[in-house]
Amino acid sequence: MDYDFKKEEDVKEFLDKLGVEYRFSCFSEKRPDSCHLLGEYFETIKTDHDKAMKVFKNNCDEYKFARSCYKYATLALRGKGNKQAREEVSSYYEKGCTYGSSDACTSGGLLAMMKSKKDKTGKEIQAEDPEKGMAMLVKGCELNNQHACYHASALYITGRAEYNIPSDMEKAFKFADRGCELGSIHACGNLSLMYKKGEGVAKDLTKAKFFEAKTRDMHQQYKEQLSFQREAN
């Protein structure tokens, strides 16, 4: 059947059939990728976050589908679902990271570095698990997530004494180099400064200028893309 997507009834029929297709592939054929699509269908088309989260959670637990673990944790972090879901955010980011989601590694790593425990007076005293957080960011970078590489680099540039993370410019350079290669404008900026100052790498003003120019070009491209999106809307 040919659908006329200018007609509301055709759009509705198409989306309804799409939902039936995803349900069949997920529940009858037991395809994890289709289950994930079903979760996204409930989330975006039906805006039923409870059903979406049930599908994502089951797909994570039963099929170890990394992106579903990430989606479940992210929706819970945004306040969707019940209290139990919000208490499971960290563990599902960790599952997603273990199963290979670079986004789960990055979000979970940052959360572990940022989330604080409180003493009896309610005062925040430390990150939940900085060692695990750092390990997740490193894995996220290994899985080619530019943001994970940048954040790992930034942490090694400054160091965090309270988390027993010393400043290590050689490691900072390694992660900045990879982050820049993957497209992180902030990592490229840091890389330029490292070459300029000779921190973590031999001083090289030619390379410093190269990465400075690359950072400017990336910034300009970002501005143009943003302008295009605004015009399109």
C-alpha cells in the first residue's frame, strides 16, 4: 500500500502497522534490535515512557542489548519511571558500558564522578565512585566516544586530588589526541595548547598552530550548522 503522508489517517495507519511490526519482531522473533525499536516507538510515537522503559529494561536484562541499557538509565535520570528506576540509573549505565555502549560509558562515568554521597548533616562529601567513573570514561574513549576522550583528558590535565586522580599530562595528551581525531572541538583546543606549551608531548609550535586552526574551523562549521538548523525551523 502506498501511503500519502500528507493525510493524517494515512500517517496514523502507517504508525499503527509499524507498532505491530515491532511487537511481532520483538516478542515472536525475539530480535533485540526490534525490541529496542519498539521501546523507541513507545517513547517517541506513543509518548508512553512507562512502556518504553519496561521494554528497554527487559531488552537490557534478557538480551544484553547495550543501547537499551543506556536508554533505560537515561530516561530514569530524566525523572521518568518510578523510584526504583531512578535508583537503578548508575547500575544500568554500567551494564550498558559493559555490553559495549560508548554513550553509557560516558554518561555513567560522568555520573559516577559527579554524584555525591552525603553525611548525616546532608553535606556532600565525595563522588559516588570516582575510580569506576574514570574507568568508564576510559572505556568510552576506547569505544570511540569523543566526549569520553575529552572528559578523560580534562581530568588528567587538572587532576582531582580528592578523588586520588593525579595530574598526568602524558595521559591527558593521549586522550586529547584521540578525542580530537574523533571530532571533539574541546579536545582539539587542548591539544593545541599542549603542543604550544610542551605539556605531555614535545613542544611543537607548527602542530600547535595546526590544531588551533582546526579548532577554529570546527567552531565555524558548528556555527554554520546551528544557523542552518535555525533557518530550517
